[in-house]
Amino acid sequence: MASDIIAGTDVLAPVREVDSPGFDTRALQALDSAHYLHPFTDHGALRDRGARVMVRGDGIYLWDSEGRKLIDGMSGLWCVNVGYGRASITAAVARQMDTLPFYNSFFNTTNVPAVMLAARLAELAQGVGGIKHVFFTGSGSEANDTIVRMVWRYWQVMGQPRRQAIISRRNAYHGSTVAGASLGGMAGMHAQGALPIPGIHHIEQPHFAQHGQGMSEAEFGLRAAGWLEEKILELGPENVAAFIGEPVQGAGGVIIPPPTYWPEIQRICDKYGVLLVSDEVICGFGRLGTWFGCQLMGFRPDLIAFAKGVSSGYVPLGGVLVGARVAHALVEKGGDFNHGFTYSGHPVACAAALENLRIMEEEKLVERVALETGPHLKAAFAALAAHPLVGHAESIGMAAALNLVRRKGTSMHDGEAFAPELAVGMVCRGHMFDNGVIMRAVGDRMIVAPPLAMSTAQIDEMVERIRYCLDLTLDDVRGRGWLD
């Protein structure tokens, strides 16, 4: 029986001390492999290896079923901004569960937490494209699906139904549903089905280290934005509905565009009347040191996709912030908008989000990222660039990346990469997990996005563990004969 796996304990009871976790890890791994299909996973390989079973979180730390303590350098999955164990969020959720655990937003009904959260989000988004309206979803993928439907409906209402083409970027991530995966530019996802769906087009990403050789950052930013104009002209402006992009590409490897990029994207969209969409599922709610990434990058989107940090992941929640241009058309001219979800505006999720946002404001987490922890992380990662395996390091707000290279170059453009089939990034990630820090590998690019509640001392602790694991990785690749 599954209940027998917990060694004589109630799974809802407080987790045991680190030296006595009370879990039968092997039995849990076997049950996991027998029944649980994980996201983005080679299930045969996982069955042979066994999943790491996470059982407890507190602040920036996690514990697994065998009592090992890890620094969560990825905020769960870019989302646990306020850290684990916030009793006030638990209390807010419990109160709402006791009061009204669920009701839908169909049939001309609403609920108090959804109303209050919509108003709060509109307040936070003041000055960003005239945003005053919110459409709630259950996730970032659903938010981007909603944006596709909303964009197409907008142009239909405006009497220009031919405007159906949506332009995105290669190596972008916009979710894992059919529409979200189509908007994304991940070749591996497109290869496992008839993706992208018709009407979705892609341009190259603004990756200076990859594409900017021979140019200054400012020149490259303008050149990369120019790829959008070229695609609009290729498709015909009368056929183009929208352009979507993350302010900083997260799952693609923390790809930070030059400062000239987004203002030029804004100019191009304005020139051709194209809707501008900011996917802020990762960048929103303080990750870059502003409430929304578009505020830092200097553009005014018509639509903003959000999720993750809005509730710090405590309860699933996503949505779309809708600017004045689109909202006016939908409200005043659109009639029924035949789209929505059972859990749109879920009262428990909205209650969690309201308390999460209160914590962020009370503790000034966004301001801390901008003025204290973000600059501290940037300096710490800049120091890691001296390591023999690191070609270059980049950071913005509470997100940072470093590239593993076989041989350093004189600039970020000319280091010698490892052969992709060696999967050095995964070797490095293994050392990280085994030595108490969670760091993600995107190819040979290692990235972190720690909780916004992380202190400067905890940043130093994380970076020292990263440095130690880089040393282990260096010894490992030398031992395998992958270095001269």
C-alpha cells in the first residue's frame, strides 16, 4: 500500500528532523516510476536512476527524503519568490478553503478574492500600456493560449480578420500546451508533433554571445530587433497580428537582450500596428527588480502573460493583463468572448496571491532585488567568470547564467565549446545536486533564479557551493579526457 511507504507516520504530520526523515525512499521511487509520468523526462532513464523525493521546504532551502539539505537556486521552477514555509499564505489559503473553496466565474458570477486580486494587479500595472483588466487562468501555458485566442478575436472585432500571424523567437519558451509550445521556439518540442500550428512564425533570438560577433551590444540590439521588421514585411503587415517575447528569455538560458532591443521592438510594432505581448511568467513580480520586466526593458505591451511569482507557486495561478487597446475592443465591441477555464479566478489561488503580494510589498522584495540582492548576485557571478571552465557569466536581477567552455576565448564570442554529446552541463548539474545546490543546465549554460527573499549572505553561500561544484566538474572532465 502507498500509505505504508511513510515509516509509520502521517504524511500530513510535521516532517521529521533531517537526521531521521522517516521515508522509505526506494519504495517511493518504485511507486513513482510505476505510476507518475513526469514533465520533460526520459522515463526509462528515470526508472533506472530513481527520482529525488523532495519532502520539505523552509526559506531558500529544501530537504529530500534522505535528509539532504539543498539551496533552491531555481525558486522551485522560477516561482517561489518569497521562499518556502510562509505561514501567512498557508493561513490565507485555509481561511478561504473554510469560506468558499471553489466557485466558477461563468454564469455572470465572481468571488471576493478574484475581484480584489484583479484590482491589485491593475494597480501594480499602472502606466504599463493602460492596463486595467485581468483574465485569470490556471498557468502560464493557459495564459499564452488565452493570448492567442484574444489576439485573434481582437483583430476579428476590429474588422481585420486576416491578421492572424503571430511572431515569436527561436529558443523561446511560452508553455507546453499545443498553442504555447507553438509560440515557443524550442526545436525539440516542435519535433514531437505537428508543431508549430499554422500562423505561428519565428525569428532569431537576441543572443549577443551567439550572434553579435563584430558588433557592439547596442548595434546588435538594433540588428536583432530588425529581424522582426523583416519578418513583418515578408508576411505582409496586413497579415500580422502580434509579436510575443519574454523580456529576458528564461528557460532558453537567461538570454539578456541589449538595452537597445526592446525600445526598437516597440517602435516596429507601433509602426505596423502590431500588438506587442510580453510573456512575464518568469520576469514578472520582481524577478528583474521591477514588478514587470517590460518596465525595466522600456516597452509598453498590449498584453502581459503572468503566472509563477504571482502566488510564489503556493497554489497554481496564471492570467493575462489586458491593455486598454484590446480591452476596449473586447468589452465595447466584442460581445461574448467564448473562452475560459473551470479554474479561472479560483478563490483559493487568488487568496494565496493576495497574501503573497502583501508579503512582497511589506518586505520590499522588488526594491531589494533592484538595489541590493540583484547587484550582489551580479558581482558574485562576475567573479565566477575567472573559473577555468567558465567562458562568461551574465546576470540581471535575481537571474544569472554562466557558460561552460572547453577553452576560454578573448571575448564571449570565441571560447571553444564542449561537444554537445558530452553533455557537460548535465555533468555539472549532477555535482550541484549532489553537493547541496539546485542549478539548472540549458545545454552547457548553467542558470540560477533563486528566491527573491534570499539574503546577500545566502547568495554568497550559494555561489561558494557553485564554485566548489565547478571545481568538481573540472576534475571530472579532465578525468574523462575531455580537456587537453
